[in-house]
Amino acid sequence: MTRGGQGLARVAVVVRAGAAPLWWPGVVAAGTGVLVPGLTGRRIGVLAGAALFLVAAAVVAYGRRGRYRALARSAARAGRHDVLQDRAVTVRNWRRGHRWWLLLAFVAALGTSFAVPAAGGLLLAGCGAGLWLKAAWIGRLERADEVLLWVRVDWLRAGAGRPAGKVVKGYRTTGVAAGDAAPGGSRRRVAVPA
């Protein structure tokens, strides 16, 4: 970074970074939990887990949307000296910063299987699904405005990787062709020449 430039990470990529590490361990924990009868029995555990899955997905997907919209509306254009962080680096940094929380969540989801089979795992998977839904919603915002939303990397470190946390004062924007991630934070598909 030179002449006052900032390191910028894609907002949708940061949101999406936690989806798979919550979804897959949640599915594994739920599958393992079904094998244990638990205190409540499998049927009650799975029904409770299904309800928790839906509630968690909705809460995560819809949480803080007003804050995301406000930050997107007031976003400033990225400067020519700003450095755009690669998608893989953003994902790796988020996952590395949250690895112990993710491990603790997985262990807790497995542990709850002895009381309520599959419920903890489905709750964890619901949080992952909610993050995918939120990233897709951010992608729709980006497509509607024909911009990509970026957040300063140093604000992510201070706010534990939350792109709409209190530390974040605003977003930056670029054109939709910038960076290596598509709107919504997925990998950009490269057209193969015929």
C-alpha cells in the first residue's frame, strides 16, 4: 500500500467465509447425533433441530441488514492506491481468526447430541446457511447498484472479522469487474475460450 492506500476485503466474501465451516461441521454433528438416542429421543431431537435450523438461518440471514444497507448507501469510491485483497486471502484470514470458535461450536454441537440428538448440529448448519443467504443478498445489492462493496482490512482485524461491526465506518466501492470474486462473494467464473 502506498500514498495512503488501504487494504480492502470484499464484504460478501467476509460474510460467506464462515458459511462452509459452520455448515459442514453442523451436518456432521447432526448426522452423528442421529446415531445417539439422547435424553429426548431421536424424533424430538430432529424436530427441535429442524426448528432451530430455520430460526438460525433466518436470524443470521436477516440480522443487521439495515446496517449493511446504510454502509452501502454511504460507500465512497475506492482510490487508485487502495489494494484489493484476493478472495482466497480474505477467506483464509477469516477462518484462521475464528478457528478456535469454530472448533468449540463443533464440539458443543456434538456434545448436545447426548441430550437432544441432532439439534446442535442443525443449529450450526442453520447459521452456515444463513451466512450463504446473507452473502447472496449482498450480491443482489451489488448487482442492483453495479458496484462491489469493500471494507478496510484493518477494521476487520479490530472488529473480529465483522464487516458491519461498530468499528466499520464505511465501505468502498469498485466496478463489478474488480477483484477475483463475483457479486455475492463466490468465485468468479472465467469464460473458457472456444
